[in-house]
Amino acid sequence: MEEITDKKPFSTTKHRLRTKLIFNPSAGAARSSPIEIVDVIHELQSWKLVPEAYLVEPGCDLPRVVQDALLEGFRMFVVCGGDGTISAVARSLAGTPATLGIIPIGTQNNTALSLNIPNDIPAAIAILRNGRRIKVDVGMVTCGKISTPFLEVCSVGLVSTLFPSVDDIQHGNLAQIGNFLAKLAGSPPAEIHLLLDNKKEIHDRGYVVLVSNMPYIGLHYQLGTVAAFKDGLLDVLFFADLNKLELLGYILQGVGEGYPEDQRIQHFHVRKVDIDTHPSMPVMADGNALGEGLVRIEVRRRVLAVMAGPEASSEPSAQT
């Protein structure tokens, strides 16, 4: 694979590649100037990528858009949006021969951070041609009658309860602060039972369990090593001994790269985990509510092809 560079040699050496561009104009927090789709298309064309654009609107059926494009023969899908749009497309591409490309314009851009894709639009587009095509893992979660893949994280408990309000606040809707505080005050802990790889059982009382496939979630909270998306394992974090105020610190501030993980957090690396809570707690995968109750989560190894940036030069110390 060719080394990534800011130059554009592919204008003469690469063939034209038909590309499905999925553009979310509402992605990210308020910006000083909007991201213009015509600029994105022009930059794609300069790399001999031939985009057919689809603009994401509230309530649109992205899985249908992806499936129709696959039937039309598209094998490169480029998402210009935030983590929510990226994960929605990734769920539909998992297990197919197509490749996912990412132009991050969201609020946190954790998927891009995990894959070492820069937030600069021209640099991210360069990776679509110069980058590494790699296969990454996805998680598969089953809750009741719903079974769905996820790219980033599945949460059980308080994080799932608070996520809609936090997401609205991140996007500038400060009116949700009251709703957020009310939900925080009214959420009780639960008895939580974990069964790890059908072997190890954990029983404790707590508010939150997180099961992550990617190194970074939330406010750039680093859960795993830089290779977490391709190690065939999921990172399970059980916040059993933290109270609501301590959890609130993680939700609002995050940990941040380079900071040590709280030693009270129980951290496991597994291929499969069953989670049961009493009373039942809400379950969410990549921002999508799945219901409440018993949930099974397992890893599907390297079923999604993505264009990624250069490999990270160092590994953070892993918690076990």
C-alpha cells in the first residue's frame, strides 16, 4: 500500500472510481461556516472519485439507500457526516464487499479518531485513495426481538437514559439541560449480572455498563488500545463503584487521551457478554434505543472494510 501523502498523484495514475457520497448537512455542532457539498464533490473529483450524492434528511431510510446503491453496483461508500451517520451506513455495509470511506464533519468524530483519519476535509479525502483498506470488527447486539450490528459502543443503563439529552445539548439545544438533570436525578441503580464468554460471572450494583468495539467514544474517552477495532475482542466496562456525580464527570468531561482510567472501573476483554439487570435498564447501540432487559453482545471479526489513516505509532497502556 502506498504511503499517505498530501500530493495528488492519482489524478493521472488511478482509474476513475464510482462512489456513493452520503452527505449529512446537519452534522456537527454550530460552525462558523457551513460545509458545502459542492466543495466536497470538487475535492473528490480531483482524486478521480466520481460521486453520486445523497443528502441525509431527518427520517430518511439510510439502510434502504445503501442497499439500493449496492444493487446498483456501488462498491465505495463515502460518508461525509458525524459518528451517527457513519455508524448507520457501517451497519448496512458489514458483511458486504463494499468499502466505507469517512469524511468527518461531526461533533466528536470518534470513528475518524479511532481510524486515524484527520478532520481536515482535503486530508480525509486523500485517505480515500492513499490510505489503508483494512477489515475491522463490528459488535452484534441482541435485545429482545431486535438484533443489530454496531460500530462504536453499546450501553446499558444510565448512559442510554441520558444520551438523547446530552446529544441535544452538544448540538446547541440548551433547553434540554433541565430534562437531563431530571433524568439523572430519577435514575436508580440496578443489580447487574454479567456473563463473560460463557465462563466468568460478575454480580454487582451499579448504573452503567459500556461495551465498546472502538478505542474512542463519547468526549474522546479512550476505552481500549489503538487496535481495538481489529483485535477480535470487545471492551466491557462496568461502572459498579462510581456514584452519579462521578459518572456525570465522565459524561460531561470525558477522560481524554493520556489520562489513566479510574481503577474502580471493572474492565474486561471478551468475545461475548450477556448482561441482565434488575430492574430492567435501557439498552442503546450507537445512539439507537433497542429496548430494555436481557442483552447479548458479541464480536463479528473483520466484517467491514474501511479506508483508514496510517497506523498509530504507539499503543496506550491497556487496562485488564
